[in-house]
Amino acid sequence: MVVLAGLSALLSGFAPGSAQAAAPAVVVDHGAGASRAIMPGAASAVVTVSLSSPPEGATTLTVALGERTPGVVFVSSRHTLTFTPTTWNVPQPVRIVSVRNFGSADFTVSGPGVTTGVIHVYASTAPTPPNLNRSCGITYTTHAWNGGFVTAATVTNTGPTTLTDWTVTALFGGDERVTASWNSEWGQYADAAALSAPPWARTLAPGQSVSLGLQGTVTRTAGGPWLNCVPEPYLLPGPTTTTSLTTTAVPNS
């Protein structure tokens, strides 16, 4: 009788309607139904991320570099996204920045209890649009010694309108490895790094400046680092150009 009771309990788990709901999946929207985000020149692009269904509770997703060797494009801003049972279908933006004119990379978006999604990005050799926002000015100096370096920078809004966010990119000429930064959140991908604006200084009024910097180790270098500032909004209101672009499909990681 004990055996029969146990068998009955086991079979009850397969009763109709008792199947466990599928885990929420990460949904990546590259824009306009595209399979990847394309950035003209050393440029920037935004993709959005949401979930396919509500998670059981607040769930934090992490954006990380995938298996493909990149070196040229990377996530520029905050690396985590949080969704709740009430905000699961509200798209959250992730900005991607390219520090060279050509290259591709994949980024995984993963978290506990969800099916991983992938952000595909491609930086083309097409020219940058004419309404590019060039209001994020940057000046910097680097002091290097045997085995290390430190770079101090100042970011200034040189335009007539407010910047709502900004990211500093650093391109290295050797085996530099960032170990710390100040007044920024940093992440390194191969020979490039991103320094995201601190929460208290993401918005810069016209003429406003903020200082930041990074330090690291180095044993071999050919110069650099070379810094650039990418503003938000990346494009200003105005005319844009449409460039025909032919690319070779790259297998997903």
C-alpha cells in the first residue's frame, strides 16, 4: 500500500496543467527587425532588452562579452539590468560603442532563472551621420613609469544643449590593463576600455566639466592610451544619410 501511495503521488506530478512554466527568455531588439546593431564608423548604437514573460521575482541580468574575439566594440554603460514581475516587458536600453572603424562582437545577456539572450553588433566602414553630436569634449594627460601608468582626463560639454549621459573610451597601443578608475565605472575589453559617467555627473549642462581618470599596469606599449568621449544623445535633431551597406554574415557564437 505504501508503494502504491508513492506511485500515485509520483504520477500526480504529470497531471494535466501541472507542468512547470517555461523560464523567461531574454528578448533583444536590435531595431527595425534587424539581426544585429550596425554602427557606421567609430560610432555608437542602442539596443533594447526585455523579457518574454514575468520572472518569479526581481531578476538582475548581466551584459558580458561573448565568446567571439572582439577588441573593437563593447558595452559602454551600466552592465546590469533589473526586471521585476511588473516591469518584465518594459524595454531597457543598452548602448554599444565602437572605438575603431570596423569589427564585430557578441554580448551575452544572462541571469538566474532566465534563458540567455545575445546582442550582436557590427561596426562598419560607412561614414558617420552628419548630425553627430560633437559636444562631448575631452582633454587628458598620461604619466607612465616602468610597469604602470595613470591617465587624468576632463570631460566638458562644449555644446549649447545638455548632455544626458556620456562615456569615455580608451584605446591602448600595447598590453595595458586597467586596474582602477576614479569618478567613473570602468570595464576593459581586449585593447579598449570604457569609462561610464558616474551617477552624479551623467547630466552635463553647457560648459560644465567633470574630471575622471584611470590607472593600470603595462609592460609593452606603442603609445596611448587614446581617449574619446561619446555623448548622449549621440545624434542631434537634423538630416541623416542612408548608406547602403553589404556585409558578410558572421555565425553567432
